[in-house]
Amino acid sequence: MANAQRSPLPMSVHLNNIIYAIFAVCGLLGLFLLQNPGHLAIWDVLGLLSLGAIGMWRWAWFLFRMIRARYYLNVAFPRLRRIANHVPVEELPHMCFVVPTYKEQPWITERVFRAIANEAKTLAQPITILVNSSSDEENASIRSILLEEDPELATIHLIEMTQKDGKRKAMADALRELALLELPENTVIALMDGDSELMPGTLRRCLPFFQLFPNMGALTTDELPIVQGSYLFSEWFHLRFAQRHLQMCSDGLAHKVMCLTGRFSLFRAEAALAPSFATQLEEDFLNDWLWGRFKFLSGDDKSTWYWLLCRQYDMFYVPDAIVNSIETLSGSVLDRAYNNMRRWYGNMLRNNGRAIGLGPKRTGWFTWYSLIDQRISFWTCLITPGFLLASLLQGYWKAAAIVVFWILFSRSLMLGLTFWGRSSHLKPIHFPLLLFSQWAGSLVKIWTQMNLAQQKWTNRGSQSITAAGTGLEKVVKLSTSRSLLYVQMFTFAVFLGWLSGFLNPTWDIAGLRLSYQARQAIEPLQVVEAIDHGVWPNDGRDDSAALQALIDSLDSQQPALVRLPIGELELFQPIAITRSHLTLRGQGPDRTILQAKGDLSTVMVQVSPVGSASDAPLEQVHLKGFTLRPATPASSLSAQAISFKNVEGGSVTRLTIAGNNNSPIALEHTQNIRVDYLSVQDIDLEES
């Protein structure tokens, strides 16, 4: 970690730093120029206060973690490094490597195993390498590489196996094989991928800590990417590893990291060779309330981490030991990035819930809160783009400009702090990549949390697992998952709408309640059953008098609904409706029939105010759901069946009018009378 030999930084690095300084200054200047409170008046006051509280909380947590990371890097770890450097090489523990590799490109395999062989030469005692590859041919290729570095294999004890059922099974079988050997008690076992290259001095930097911390079950190191095939993908990995480095430093201060990366992590043998360790590595599963019990496809590093966390082992981070993570890319960058995020975030969320369930006493308070924060952060991360979108949709350009300037300032500051002192240099491309990681990553996490059983690993032969089942079970599970996802998204959208002033649920609900109460207080509806007032169907008696008496008896100050019974009602006199806000409703044209009797040859239903046409018009009179017809040829209607005179607002719906009349409805001095689903039928009265 000495800085004396550090080479001068290229001019491009200084220019990039200047660009980000300009970004931050422009953001601050824009916020200053738009500080007029009137520009924020479009947003609800309570929403602004809530947004401010959320922002202060999130930035306080970010800065708290940043301070912890810087303290660990500059104070706590250098003190431990000085102590570790005094551990003689002869006292370092015996080293074993478990390297599952599957059809890696030859140049990657050569770099990986040459680096291991060179590291073996720095130790006082030989190391053990257990290779579990795809075939005997791949094993032979690896052996030849090691023989080139150490012709007598004097520093290496090589064990070769072939895998058949995936990486998890290969690692578990390798650990069980090592457990059969008579390894020294203080042995340390490295679980690493076949595309991870150790930088010189990695083992000498890591192994002393197993001597210093008896309760340390495992440690992991810093990583740098080596990516072939895409500049964007490479810089995205540089950004991710820079963020990971600071998070690990912050977590390392609590001696509990959040992940023991599968790229390269070292484990104490008493833990790694325990039978339950290999069992969990091979057959890790989750019992989910929706998906039931399902196995984990990838995420072996999370399984080993959870095993140690349950048993309250310490886990350490060594920031000055570096492993190169080699990636090759072909095809779509977006597809690869999406599949990687699904795998990473799925592994995180599948283990997050059960780790939280252990409680703070077993995990430690800082680690426990960090686990909870993982569940919260992907929602809060979407508040800023949500505000920006709401402002643009409403045409509030100055408010949108405030959000843009805040993004410009805050993300420039965040990136500057993230890459401060990092060997990976800050570049302009990291700004959009950070927004992509935060915003697109949050959407992937939101989808993944409701689809934990849907797993896919495109890096290893496009493997996939689902626990949705088949038939009705699949329909129910997927429907429940989608419904809960939509409910969460809708709730979050309402919350954003409230924050931005676009919606105000408390006021809207209160307004609906007041409106309902006002309608109930002013216009309570009278619902009356005609049969309860002497209007009996199918009895051969006149029903017009009883029906007319019922209509006349109703309180004219309240809206009323008169429900006619099923059957035939005989009318010897026209029905006169002389009041407003009345609905005369049958049970359907084929079920309620009003028949004209005797000398009734005029209008059957007359709607008009009492007196002359100059009186105040009637309002809202509705006829629906019955049939009007004559009973005999002598009573055939010679005029209209229905007459509206001096009426404003009403309707004739779902009615059938039978008879030999050409004008079934007469409208005189009326407005806004709606006629829907009216059937006019000519019937043979001789047959009726």
C-alpha cells in the first residue's frame, strides 16, 4: 500500500476529474438559480417535507457508510496490516485451492493456473490444488500448465476430478474429497472460479489474518475486471467493483461482510470441511410462502456466507489483495447485463430474507440494518426519476430542471467519492452507467422479489429453474405473483403522485366522503315496492288506482324508485306522473306487462306538471323495464302509449310497446330525454 512508487496519473484522468467537477458546479449553480420557492409550489408541502426527510435519511446512510469505509481504509486496516506483516511465512497455514472450471477459454485457464502456481512459490510449504473440470482433457491441459511453472510439482499437490451436475455439486464433491485427506489443522481452503486470476502477493496478504483472528471463518478480497468484447460492459464492471470495494470496507469494520464472493474467498478448514457446509453448498433451498420449497441454481457464495452467518463466524475483507475477474462478452450487452442483474439480485434477495430472520443478535446490528436497507433502497432509488417523470408529464419544466440539476450534482459527488483513491479511474461514461445501475437495477429487483423461484444462469449453458408447477397450480402462483407486483407498483405510483403533488389521496378520500354525505343528507332515495301497496299482478282487477295513489303519496321532496312486480298489471285509467325525480321500473320487458283495459284508448302513461305548460318543468323522470300493450281489439291504442310534456331530463329505457300505433312516444316541450333499447311491436290482437 505504499504510495512512494505510484506512477503519475495520465492527463486524461485529470481531465475526467475536471469534467466531474464542472458537472457538480453546474448542478449547484442550477439549484441556486432555481431556488425560488415558487418553482416548488406545484408540489404538495407535506410531499416536499416527506421527500426531504427521505433524502436526508438516504444521504445520511450513504455518507455514514462512506465515513466507515474511509476509516477502515486509512486507519483500521493499515493498523492490522502492520501486525499481519510480522507473521513469519513459516507460520502461515497450509493452503488448499478448490477450483471448479467448466470449458473456460484456454487463455483464461492458462492465466488463472499460472497465477496460482506462482503464488505457491511464495509460501513455505506446498499447496494442494483440487481441480474439478468438465473433462479429462481439460484436466490434462491444466496439469501441463502447472508443470510448465513447476516441472517437479514440488510446491503443488494436484488432485483432478470431473464434474457432471453443475458447479454446486462439483464444489461439494471437492470439499468431501479434501475432508478425506489428513490436512493440517490450520488449513485454509480457497473456493474460487476458473476465471479468477490472483495478483502477485495475494496469499501472503490474506493468510496472516487467519492467525490473528481465531473466530474468522472466511475472508474475501478486492476485485478488478478484465473484460474482452465490450467497452461499456468493462466500465460497468469497473463501476460495480468500485462500489463493492467501499461497501466491503464499511462492512469489514464490523467483521461481517455482506457477501463472500465466489470469484475468490478463503475459508477456515474447520468450517469448509464440515459436512453441513458441503451439504448446504450442494443442496441449498428456500421455503417460500408462495413458491414452496425450491433449490438455488446459482449463488453458491451466498450459501457459504449464510452458513457462516448462522454460526456467528467473523468474515473479513482484505482491501489490498486483488483478484482479476476475467469476463468475455459476445452478443447483446443489454441482454448480458439484464441476465447478470437477475442472477445477482435474485441471489441477494433469496438470502436476504432468511438472513434478516436470524435477528440482530446473531448478525450484529449494523449488518442486520444493512440487510433491511437492501429491501428498501430499490424503492427509494426510484423516487428521483419518478419526480422527474411526474414533472415532465405535467409540463412543470422548472421543477423538472431542479430534479435534473440535483441529479447532476448528487451523482457527480457520489461517483467522485466512489472512485477516490481507486486504481480504476473515473470516466464520463460512468455517469450514465450509474443511473442505469440504480434505476434499471431497481426495476429488476422489484420484479425479482416477487419471482424468487424464477432462476436463469446464462453463463453456464443457459440453465434455468422455476417452481411455478403446472396446470392450475402454475396459474394460481403466477397470478398471485403478478397481482402482488402490480399492487406494489400501483401503491408506489400513488406515493410518488402524492409526493409530487399530482395526487392527494387524503384530500381526495375526504372529498369523496363529504360528497357522499352531502348527497345522502340532501337526497335520500325512497325505494318502494308497488306490490306492498295493493298493486297485485295477475288478479284481473284494476291496478291503475292503487298505482296512482302510491305515486301521489310519495314525498315529492325526495327522489323515489317505484318497483313494479313480475306479472300482468291491468290499467283502466292512465297513470299520471306529476312530480320530479321519480323512476318507475319493472322487472324486464318480458316479466312486467302493463295492459290497457276497458275504454282506455288514450295515453297509458302521462308525464307532465299539473296545470299549463308554463308551470315549472318536471326533472329526472325515468321509465324502464316493462311492456305496455292493449288487451283487446276494442282497446287498441289509437294515440301514444307514453307522453312527456314540459319535462327536462329523463329516460325511456328497456321498454316494449305493443299495438297498432305509429307514434308510441310523444315528446312536447322537453329537453334531454334519453330513449334506449325501445322495442315497438305490431301484434295480432285477435290472437292475444
